[in-house]
Amino acid sequence: MEALECIKTRRSVRKFTDAPVTREEMQQVVEAAAYAPSWKNTQTVRYLVVTDPDKKQRLADGCMLDFAFNQKTTAGAPALVVLTTITGRSGYERDGSFSTSQGTHWQSFDAGVAAQTFCLAAHACGLGTVIMGIFDEAKVAQVVDIPEGQQVSALIAIGHPAEEPVCPKRKDTETLLSFA
Ligand SMILES: Cc1cc2nc3c(=O)[nH]c(=O)nc-3n(C[C@H](O)[C@H](O)[C@H](O)COP(=O)(O)O)c2cc1C
């Protein structure tokens, strides 16, 4: 798929078929997502895949801050990716001090860059995704073992699309773009 077409046709997908996402498909997507840029090439983002129906149901029932859309999406997706970041590296000097006045900002920035790269790669492979930010991080960590030194940045539901969502309206270029 051509890059601009991939960017423009990717939609947030919240309904999936029952077809599982295979390990090979996940590997193909993450292999591509690894090419995302990151702070000093620190590559601190990790992808923890949950497919166990019981765990997914527990995440849906107890970790989505009672946000019904995310509960339904999580329970219905064949796989849920817990996107984590290794803390204390992105935006930091080797001595542990912040590199810039933006403090911890770059860790989340890297996570966002990686998440979109992951979603575009998934789309190019025929998979649908939706990034979810409405969840309780501490409760997710009670259901899924988050490795020491990492924190949950976002959840991404992934599967074979069972819907073709219309594109939510975009702002025009004149609004978004200015020249200094
Ligand atoms: C940081 C972030 C958090 C989001 N959180 C949620 C969420 O919790 N639940 C959800 O259904 N969609 C969520 N979305 C998806 C947005 O609603 C979606 O990207 C937006 O409406 C534009 O639609 P599109 O992705 O199809 O272009 C999130 C997207 C981003 C980037």
C-alpha cells in the first residue's frame, strides 16, 4: 500500500471478526513498528499482547473507567496490545537528569510516534486498530504483568476489521499550517 493512501485510509476500528491475530501477523506489524523514530534511538516502547479471553474480559470489566465503548471494544477484539515504555530514558541524560525543560514529555512522545507507526503497519497488513487512552493504568497492571521499569502508555485493540468506519471530519490545511 502506498504511504499517503495508508495514512489517509487508516481508521480507528472498534468492531472485529472472530478471526484471531496470529503471532506471525503480530511479528510482521511490530517488525515494521520498530522503524519508528525515537529519542536518541532509545527505542523504549514495548508491545505486550493479550489474547486470553478471560484476561481481556477482566480488562474490559474492571479497567476502562466504566467507559462503555472501550469495554465493548476490548472484550470484542481478538487481541489487545498493552503499549508500555521503559521509564527514565527518553528525554534523559545518562546521569539521570532531564535533557530539556520538557521533562518526561519525550517518553509519551515516543510512545505516540510508535503507536501510530504500529497502527499504520497494521493497516498495511489488513488489520484494524484503535488506540485507547481511557483506562485505569494501575488496574491494568493488576491484570497484566507489566515488566519492572516499564509503564503503560496506551492500549491498542487489534484484529481483522468487521466495519469500515467513515472518516471523522478533518480540519483543513489552512487551519493546521502556518509559516513563521
Ligand atoms: C491518544 C489517543 C487516545 C484515544 N483514546 C480512545 C479511546 O479511549 N477510545 C476510543 O474508542 N478511541 C480512542 N481514540 C481514537 C480517536 O477517537 C480517533 O483516532 C479519532 O476519533 C479519529 O478517528 P480515526 O482514528 O478513525 O481517524 C484515541 C486516539 C488517540 C490518538
